Amino acid sequence: MTASTPALVQIVVNGTPMQVPAGTSVAAALAQQTPGTTRTSVTGEARAPLCGMGVCHECRVRIHGLTRLACQTVCTEGMSIHTDVGTAPGSATP
């Protein structure tokens, strides 16, 4: 590996392994995958990061079982991410 080649970390998104450069936010990693969304609302709408700074909470995901903001979380080796937050009644609040 050279100084210009970023280190990669392995993450798992909804059961699918992927590699992203170290330091990548979870929101950026999810944007690289189709459909590029972070969750589905309780009414079935696809949601994605809106503000990018943790205010809107549209980027909620589950990481190792805990609700986190994808725009405020950096990918780490072995991270398990699920984009099913908000899909059940009562789960829309972090």
C-alpha cells in the first residue's frame, strides 16, 4: 500500500459485505449502494440524509443493533449496518 492508496475497511450492509475507504461516513457508504437510502419511513417512503449534520435524523440506521445517525458515524472494520429503522410502528424515533 502506498501513501496515496487509502486503507479499506470491510463493512456489512443489510447482510451484504462491502469495502469502503477508512474514514468514510456510513451515510457516504450507503449512498454508494443502490438505492442509496438509509431507511424506509413508517409510511413506506425511502429516506436519505438531508442535513448531513445530525439535525434532521433522516439518516437513522441500526449499527450493531443500536440506532445511530449515518451522517455522524464513521465506518469501522466489521461494522454491521441495517437500514430498517423506522419500518415498524413506534420505531421512527431513535
